[in-house]
Amino acid sequence: MSRRRIEKILAVVSYFSGFDAVCRFLTRGRKRVIMYHNVLPESLMRKDVANSFTTSEAEFRREIRYFKSKYGISNDMNDVSRVAISFDDGFKSQGEIAGRIMESEGDLPAMIFCAGGVLDSTSPANTLAVERVLHWVSNAPDEAIAKLGVNTREEAWPKVLWPRFRGDWREKGEGVCRWLDGIYPFAKVIASLPAEYVRLRLTGLTREELDALRRKGWLVCWHTQSHFPLKMLPEEEQKREMAPPDEMRGLPFAYPYGDAGCVGGETIRLAQDLGFEVAFASCPQKQDNPYFISRYATSEGRIMFHYHFSGARFAIRRMLKALGIVKVV
């Protein structure tokens, strides 16, 4: 049985036995931060590599109502009884759709982490390099995918494109974009997508729109300039990527990708040196460092979400280790 399958079984047992509720109670002094990316209308939802973290408008509303009723919502990191809602990147959908829902549910606050390459961006051709790669692999024709040397589209991202993208540190992914564009033009990929999808998903919020979110109580924060994996960059280049605009200084920060493979020890130190209030990971951690704070995604469904959100996953790991059982989760 695969490790992933075992983890899902443990998550189900934890959820229906009430073990995750016990774990959540025992870790009630820990601030929980929920991580979202894009929120799209049902008519524009696409299940592909590029949208693995995209939430439908209806599902997002249901989840926000759940968090509001169960915990309450607050940006205050010292208010551990309430969760915080965060968005990464700064695309149109986050302000227009998610922002409208948050307002309609009671002027609820959120944090939005903006990548510099997205700010005021009106052309999908200039969107983040990683988004161009993800949309290429999700929408290029099968014959173009075959030229990558893989059997299926699903294999292309983990086996070929992500390793090559991470290795393209000198150009921060632009070299990979040129290579793919030579196989099949990105312009044709964009032309194949609905215009409203392209606008919401691949163009950025303006500074005026961000100011409007600030007036509603949102924190508008920094997410680096190019959204490249920081650990792959020399330290001085990491510092340039992480240095925020003046209006985002002293606020929270979120690392792109936000796991140990993309965030090194020097990256965490730089976040502190640059004066950010706190810094967020994009995954659960056993214990939060104020400059590598856990965040939790709902994209795997409610049971897996609670398995991570409650801390049950790490409690089970500790128990297995104490029993001398090989770590499988």
C-alpha cells in the first residue's frame, strides 16, 4: 500500500473517531492561517495542473461561512481563537470574487500576498513565469506534451518541468518559458482559454484595487518580485527578491512555494533581517517558527484538511515513532 494511501486512511480514522478534535483542542493556543489561491465561478473552473489550488466561488463561500461560524476570522496573529484567511499572488480573482464574498459575509478581513510581477499586470503574456509554465502544460496539445519525453500530461510537471524550472535560477524560469514557447507558442495556449478566465486568473490587481481592499481591513503584503523558489537563488539575489515596496514593510510575508525544498535557513534569516512582522510557509509544520508559520489549504477536501489543521498528522507520527514503527506518514 502506498504511503499516500495509508495517510488518507489515517486521516479518515482520525476524523470520524474524533481524534482530530482532541488534537485541535490540545493545540488551541496556536494561530491557524488558511491559504487560498484563486477563486473562480463554477463556469470557469478547470481541473488541471494550473488550477490544483483553485477554489470554486460556491465552495469558497461555504468554507468561509464554516470558518466564520466555527472559529471566527481575524488577521490578528495574537488572536489564536480565530483563524486568518490568506491569498497568494495577487491575481484579479482574489480581489474581485473572493473580496466580494468576504465583504458580503460581514466585511471579513484577509491577508493578500502580492508578487511584484503580478501588480498592475494587464497582459497574460507578462504573468509570472511559473503560471506560464503551468498553463502551458495544462493546455498545450498532446503532441506538444509528447515532445517533453513523458507518457502523460500529469507526468510532465513533476518529472520534467518543475525540476527544470527550479534549475533555471539565472533567469528565474524565463529560460523554461522560452523553451516551451518554441515547442508550442504560449500565445496559442492563451487564445484557447476563455477571455474572462484569462482576465481573472492571469492578470493582476491594480494598486487602486489593493487600496480598496486595505480600506476593507485587508492586509496587503509581499510575496517576492518574481515568485521563484528562493532557496535556489544566491543569498544577495534572495534579498533583492524579498525586499518589499515601502507600503508593505513591517507586515507579514509569505514565501513562494513555502516548503523546505524552496525555503532555506538563510531565507528565513533574511525574512527576519528585512523587518517582516512574521513569515508564512505554505504547508503545516510540527511547531511554528514566527518566520516559518504553518498555513493550511482546503484543496484536498475536508477530511485531509482537518488531519493537518488539527495537528493529528504530527501526533500520529509521534505515536508511531514512540512505538518503533517505521514512519509512513
